[in-house]
Amino acid sequence: MRVLHVGKFFAPFAGGIENFMLDLLRACSDEGVLQACLVHEAPGQGRAAREIDFNFLERFERVPTVAQVSYAPVSPGFSRTMERMLEAFRPDVLHLHLPNTSAFWALKSRRARAIPWVVHWHSDVVGPGLDVKLKLLYPVYRPFEQALLKRADVIIATSPPYLESSPALKRWRKKCRVIPLGLAPDRVEPAVATDMLPGHHEPSVQWRKDGRFRVFGVGRLSRYKGFGTLIRAVAGVDEVQLIIAGDGDQRSRLERFVPDHARGRVRLVGGVDDATRNRLMSECDLFCLPSISRAEAFGLSLVEAMAAGKAQLATRVAGSGMDWVVEEGRTGWMVDSGDIDALAHLLRRLARERGMVVIAGEHSRERFETRFRIDAVAREIVGVYEALAR
């Protein structure tokens, strides 16, 4: 079985889709699938990224990007590189990860049209809570998007709520399958803390040892992530300390939300490396993803928390997969998005009933093992490939 994946960016670019693709391709390789991967070179990746050895891939190409227009990479050589890979690799299946405007080149390729297509639908381009600017461009984008979906043999959606709420997928639901995102458990394993190694100082980012309930959040500091709601809620709950890891255009705005009386308990620590993120996750009591819009299509960080054996607190957003990922009352809890008072009330309750949080963390690890391990997800996807290639 030979599969060509076409994506937007790839590791070491830090993003949910990119991390998922990396884990998926490794797991599918373990299942015996021969794979090639075609992506854009992300801004700033440079030569170091090109020199990474992806030994689980038969072929790998990163096409230079000259610009980005409304999040879409502009890569003049993408079509030519796709055609060259199709000719040299001769895949049995083409796996397209969307959104990605460069995937549209497959529509004009005779070699691409001669084999089955799997479209992995990671998120809509427009909709409630998504970038308003893209609404102006969507009438140009939509005919290509719909042509791609029409040509696809199978469309993979990541959760039932997202499938049901997606206007773009409405005409094509009969050929859609729900297969969730997953990850490799070693992605969240904490490294040995640097303060345990001789000759090293204590890590610069660590929890304060004051007995307070430790809440951790991580992600790009964008409006839709809802971290402002979380900061305001925690500011009113003295029993809780909060660390938010990540960077973005909202950082200075979010820092202004932290009142003087809460500055010792609420910290935005900026972007951190994987080892630091994993350590903070392993030492927290609760993971929180307070997103306020459907731009949070799935919430892969919730699965990371599950893999680490942590309970989750997330928000109800119509059409998002978050309240499908979290089993309310078993692996975590849900509150209405943007509701500061409800979030503060729940945090206060959980800080006082920590045994319940520990039990939810145990259930979370069980749910990860049964539903979100990347090897199980990969086997489902390989089953799709095999059915198409018969």
C-alpha cells in the first residue's frame, strides 16, 4: 500500500494538524504502509527543517513558500512538485489534509485523478467564530473546495458534532466517516526535570509550591482560545494558580487582564519547549481549554491532557468537537463558553474536591487508551486505504 499525503505544513512546525500528521504517518508506517509527504516550507523553518531525517517516509518534499495570503501559503512550485511525486512514487491513494489551497492542484492532475482520494477535513474555512476576513474570499475558494469534496472517495471528519455542523460537508455526508484525531503517548511524556540533573539550575518555569489547585492552559494566544475568560475567572478564586503557555497576538492584552492581587497566581509564560510543556502538564491538577468559538474544531490539547492522565475543563461551543472529546462528569467538565462566573464557580468546587479530579484523570487515561491512541486511529485510516485500493 502506497499513500501520498499532501498537507499545509509539517514538523517541526508547531501546530495541531502538523503534530497529528507526524504521529499518523509514523503509525501508518508501523502498519506497513509506504508513504510520501508533500507540504510547504513554513515561514522561518529554513535549512534546519529540510535536513530532518524522516526515515519512516519513502519520499518527502517541502516546497518553498514565497508569501502567505490569508493563511494560504503561496508556493509556485507546488503543482510541479506534486506531479513529479505522483510520477515517481506511484501512490495507490492520495490523502489530502484540508484546509490547504495547494491541494486544489490535484484537480487538474491526470495522475491524481487516476487514483482514489481521501480528504481529511480538519476544519471549515468560514463559519461562526472563524476569521471574518476569509468570508470575503470564500466565494472564490468554495468552488474549488466543493469540487475537491465531490471528487473525494472518502471524507474523514474528526468528530460527529463538527460533521453535523459543517456547511461545507452538508452535500457529502454520505461519504463522510468520523475518525478522531489521535496522538502518540510519548508526545506528552515528561522529560527528566533539569533540576534533577547535576550542574543544572531549576527550570525557569515551574509551579509555585503553595498548595493551591494548579490549572494549566496551552495554545496560541488568539481571541478564539478564550484565555481572557479563564484569567478573569481564576483571578476571583484564591484557591487556584494558573499557568498559560503559548504566544500570540493577544499576549499583551491578556496580561492586562491579570489584576494586581492575582499576579502571583496567574502567569503567562510565553512559548515553551516540549519538555517544559510536558512537565507543566504532568504537575498540574487540571487542564483547561476555554475556547469560545468553533475555530476550535477538535481540541487536540484535550487529548494530550488525557494521555497525561489529567482531567479536563472545556467549554460548550456549538459545532465544535470539544464536548465530544470530553466526557462530562467522567473525564472532565464543561461550562458555557465565555461564562466567567460559571467557570469560577466550577474551579472553586474542583479545588475543594480534588479527589474527584484525580478520579477523572484516571478515567481520562482510560479513554485515551481506548479512543485516541494514534496506533488505533491509524488502523482505522489504513482500513479506509485498503477498502479504496481493492
